[in-house]
Amino acid sequence: MQVFEIADQEWFPQSLRSYMQAALTAAWTTHIPLLQSSSPARIVAHLLSHHFGPSIHNYTFIDFCAGGGGPTPSIEKHLNASITTTTTTKTPSYAEAATAPPPVQFILTDLHPHTNLWSAAAAASPNVSFIPTSVDATNVPQHIIQDQKRNGKKVFRLFNLAFHHFDDNLARKILKNTLETSDGFGIFELQDRSPAGFLACCLFGLGAMVMAPYYAWLWGAPLALVWTYLVPALPAVLVFDGWMSSLRTRTVGEVKELMGSCGVDAKEVRGWEVKSGRERFIPGVGYVNWIIVTRKGSQE
Ligand SMILES: C[S@@+](CC[C@H](N)C(=O)[O-])C[C@H]1O[C@@H](n2cnc3c(N)ncnc32)[C@H](O)[C@@H]1O
């Protein structure tokens, strides 16, 4: 992976990196009434349930670049809650409860596993688990996929705020491995190469300064206040890295080109359906940019 962002540099202080990860998770999961229509994580949950419909129960969602956890635990919560409430209008009878499909499962993985943070997410929900060993998205151990297939599940790969990190070579390897072994993948980004995308990064830095006292209290981390106000590295790096991420966020056309040049047979690539769009969560600036790719016919 080419390293363009400051927080990815080896010399970057670990404590500051942890706050940045936590700030990104907060960006995914926060819903400020009146300002936001919804949290971005809830929007992704809605996109997935809308895209898959009832066939969502055939899938396991594996986050291949989970970092500190990111939005996946929150996506799981909203997704399973919405499936339960949309399919059930009243308290289910015992017979209905016994035949209802089980909740959709989510698995956290990363090249650098954050098992301490993931343990907390897994303890909070029976539908979130994790793989404690390193998983390289370019060469996913076969047993991870086979375990799902044995249970009758298809694998959908999640890349939340992650795909822009990869240069074209690495992205092609990841896509090749995905097309060869999985049934779908989703790229979800909170930034893009538009002026609004750059403005959103500035607002994120400003938001970090406004919200710092609340989160410092919530996380029991007074040091976050030092990194925000005394040495304002946290908002500065959030904005700068956000701009770098915006510059490298791919359009759907660029992702399709990479799929076509990743080394998978062209006929096979044509067997995949690519959908994309952007969903607004802050008027004028905040958008979830999404690309959902599935094997044609896999939702039947
Ligand atoms: C920006 S972070 C992910 C952020 C997280 N998904 C979120 O939304 O907050 C990108 C992650 O990609 C992981 N990564 C980089 N190369 C990878 C690879 N080849 N396979 C799996 N994960 C990789 C890094 O370890 C890092 O945790």
C-alpha cells in the first residue's frame, strides 16, 4: 500500500492514531438531529437491506479492512433491527419466531487485527464476530470463505472508508481475490473528489473541535483535549488526511476499469452487476458514496 496519509506514517504517535480511528467511527455512527437525516452507518444498513431484500439472509458480511471496527457493528445493529421491524408488524407467535430467519452475521478482519476493540464489539452483539489473526484482503485464507459456504452462506465483502487507501496494483489484487472467491462487495466512502467532498473534510475537523469535550468525557480520554486544543494535531490531520482520501477516492467507472484489468477473465467480469450512488446525510456536504457489486442472479 502506498502511504499518502499522515496517520499511516510509522512515526505517527499511536495515541493520536487511536483518537483518529475513534473520530472516524464517530463520524460513521453519529446522528445529530436537525443537522443529519441519519447516521452514515444507518444509511449503509438501509442500502444493503434495500439492495438484497429477503435474500440478505443468504449472506455473511465480512469487513476486510475493519481497522478499529469502524461502522460495521453499527451497520449490523441497524440492519438486523430493520429486518426484524419490517418483517414483523406485531409480536411474533412462538411458531413465527421459530421459523424466522436468524439475524445476519458480520465478521471483522484486517491485515492488522485490533482484537481488543473488536472483542468489545463482539461482546455487545451476538451477530458480530472477528478473526483474531491477520487477514490479507489480496489473499484471503480459503477456510474463511469455506466456513461460510459450508453453512450455506454467500460472502459479501465490506470496504468501509478503506478502498481509496489502495494503489491500483493492490486494488486489482484485492478485486481479483474478491471476484474469484466471494459473491459480492461494497465500497462505502464518506468523501469524494467534488468540492463538497473537500468541504465535508473541513467540517469534519471543525466538528472534531466542537465535539472534543463530549468525546473526551465519553472515552475517558482527557489527552484528546490536548491533541485538539493545545496541539491541534487531531483536527489538522483529520482535515489533511480527509483531503488526501478525497483525491484518491475512485469513481464507479474507475472501479469497473480495475475489475476489467484485475486478471479475471472478461466473460467472468461481465457476470457481475455494478450499482452505485450517493446518499446525503448532511444537506449540501455530507454524502455516503457507495458502490455495490454482486454476481448477476445471486439474489434469487
Ligand atoms: C482507514 S483504515 C479502515 C477504517 C475503517 N474501516 C473505518 O471505517 O473506520 C484501512 C484499514 O485497511 C487495512 N489494510 C491495509 N491493507 C490491507 C490488506 N491488504 N488486507 C486487509 N486489510 C488491509 C489497514 O490495516 C487499515 O486498518
